[in-house]
Amino acid sequence: MNAFENPTNSSEWSNHYDVTRFEQSGQQSIQMLTRYLGLSRAQELDFVLPSYDPGHRLDMWSKEMNQGSDKGNGLFRDDLLARVLNRSNHLHDPRYAGHQVAVPLPELAWISAATALLNNGMAIDEMGPASSPMEEAVMRSIAQFMGLGEGASGILCHGGTLANLTALLAARQCQAENDEWRDGTSEPYAVLVSEQAHYCVDRAVRVMGWGEQGTIHVPTDDQHRIRPEALKEAFAEAERKGLKVLSVVGSACTTSSGAFDDLNALADFAESKDLWFHVDGAHGAAQVFSKQHSDPLSGLHRADSVAMDFHKMLGVPALCTGLFYRRSEDAYCAFSQRADYLYEKGEQDEWWNLSKRTFECTKRMLSVAVFGIWEQHGPKLWESLVDQLVGNAQTFAANVEKREGWQLFTQPKSNIVCFRSTRWDNSLLRRLMVEHGPHYIVKTEFNGETWLRCTFQNPFTTETVSTSILTRLEALGMEWDSAQNSAQ
């Protein structure tokens, strides 16, 4: 009898597929995660971000990894989950106001666990018999809710960077006179985009082989919005240089300050020049679900394509980005190629074979969480989340304005607030906060000047908690001043 006839002979691997072991480890993990969630929510952890030097953290993990395999009987060391929880960034702590990452709805952890266990890759229909039609159904429904029209649909992918690149690939194939996918780039193409846009747009342009000149950064006003007259000037300058502009990209909103371009003005310009209009709404497009905060998205429905992250303001674990098309058939333009070992007939418009519309072949079952929320709640749950997060930002901004010694960059249109101290060096304050905690905030730079930046991702960040950010920064500044005076 060989190993294939009797799998139990391979005990090194077979024990780890044991159903009873799976149940026991699951119960232990649930208890640990539940306790962690409770401690985070109650602000009982010492730091939101445990701050150590990166080299020190690497040495710590390397040392532990090399200690051998005598620390437990399961697939992992018994304390692995505890160490990961202790040393990670604690987003569920209301004192988190850092980068643009969702504070996940806790129940989605079980969906993530189930889809990880199922591991249906979704490249083709037979690899995603449940999740592929779920994705098509929910993307059609959300696209129509967004106002993109009856013929709209989209796909889910891993992140806004990938979604923006895919949209621009579709724009190139749809707008160019030649078959660019088959024959390669035939002309010096370019994209018009805000000088404040996320770097991934420029990166996508370079990946497509258009070089540095392919990204035309359009000047913005003092609120970081594209100036319509500058858009016309940039287009005319591109033509003088012999560039063929294929697309204009609107930011909704910018990553740095949360500014929304005037989407109607951009749509008007795109229509007048017969350009593809793409909206990078990775962060702010989520506000389409809110009656109270959707005004900055006026004109979104006119876009040819829209990127929207479910893993920012909508409580879904990263990564999960929707790329929506006003004309669903445009999605097939991005990747016009045959793969006969996957597709039986080689036809293009097969929604059930998702790899025809995405970079990814194997893809996580992203649709299950999105479908489950939309099926049960429609826009209501997301509306309540967006309203809370943007409301938290507006409350914080109002307190910044009232507090002596602080300056607000602009009134927030989203859940991003940029502000600065007029008394202390702002880079210093940010470093002290990271080193000493307990809050977590980040920073940005405008015209060579450092601004502190909070993204209110946690719905439990009450006014009391957000005000304590300012109080803590002031305390750190005064402690620094005292230490400097003592040293003199």
C-alpha cells in the first residue's frame, strides 16, 4: 500500500486537516479575538500603534522564528495569534485616527474565515459557482444605485491601485484608434489628472508605457480641487506637445486632504473633447450611500468608470475595491486576449469568467461580504457608517477652529481633517505622538509645510475621544518644551 492509498501515513500534514483540531483551534481563536475586540473598544490597550524601531521588530520576529518548533502542538506556535494581536495597529480602538483603512465590521471576520476555507479562486465560473454570480448581481445593483444606468456593472478587485490601472487600460483600448492591446502603444498617450491625485494614477500611466509625460498634472485651487480653466490649458499644452489625451481623471476625494474635484465640470470637459471620464473614488465614492454627504459626488453618474473601495469607509476588510463601468461591455476592453485553457469558446462577453475583466486569475471570494451586506441592509448600513464618520470629522474640525493655537486647513467634505499647531513644530508633534501614544494620527505636506492629518475611520471615536487628540498633542508639546528648557 502506498501513501496515496492510505493518507494517514503522512501524519506530518494529515493531522492538520483534522476536523476536531479545527474546531478546537477555532474556539480558542474566537475567545482571543473577542477579548481583543473588547479591550480595543474600551481603550484599555496602552497604545493604538505599538512603536518600535523597524529593525528592532525584525530582530524580534527573526529571533522567535529561529527558536524552533517546540512551542506548541498545532499548526502554529500556541502564542502566535496573541503576539500578532499585541504588536499590530489597533484600528478598533476609538483613538485610531490614522490612515484610510476600514475598521472592519466584526462579523465579517467569520465570512473571511469561511471564504479562506472554501478558497474558490474565481478565475472562471466553475471555480466560483457561488461567488461569481454573487459578484455580478451585487455589482449591477450597486452600479445602478450609483446612477450609472441600467447597462452598468463592474468587478471587484484587490485595491484601488489595481482598479485605477484596469480602468485606464479599458480607456486606452476604447479610446485609441488602433488595437493597443494587440499591437502595443502606437501613439504618445496622456491622462489629465489633479496635481493632488493619488500616486497610483501616475504609476498606472508608467506601467502602460506612456512614461513621465503621460501624466499631465492639472493645477488646483487653494482647496485642492482641479481648476476648470487649468484643465483647458493643460489639454491645449498637451496637444502642442503632440500628446494624445485619452482620459481625464477626477479625484473623489484626494488622499492627502479629502478634496473633491468638481465632477460635473470634469464630465462636461470630457464630453466636449470626447475623452474617457474616470473617477478615482477609492475613498470618497462611498459617500454616494449617504443622503447627507453625497453632494460632493454630484456628476459621479456621468463617469465612464468609477473606482470605490469597500475597505475604507464601508467596514469591509482590506482589500476589496469595486470598479464600476457605465457600459458593462467596456470592462472587456481592458484585457482583450484569448486563454483557451481557461475559456471553452474564447468569447469576450462572459460575465461568469471574471478573469476576462481583471488582472487577477485566482481571486479571493470578495463578493460574499459585499453581497451579504447589500442583501440584508441595502444602502442603510453604509449610509449610517458614512454619516457617523464624516460627522466625527466635522465635529473635530469645529473643535480645532475653536481651540487657541490650532489652524484648520479646510472644512472637511469627507472624514479627513488636516490641521496644524501654530505653536509647535508639527513633524515633532506627530513623532512624539507615535512614540508616546496612546493615539495614532498621521501627517501630510502642502507647499513644503507639514500638517497633521486625522482620518476618522472608527465610528466609536466620540467627540470626547477626538478632543483628547488635541489635548494629548498639547501635553506632548509642553513636555518637550519643559525638557528642552531643563537641558539648557
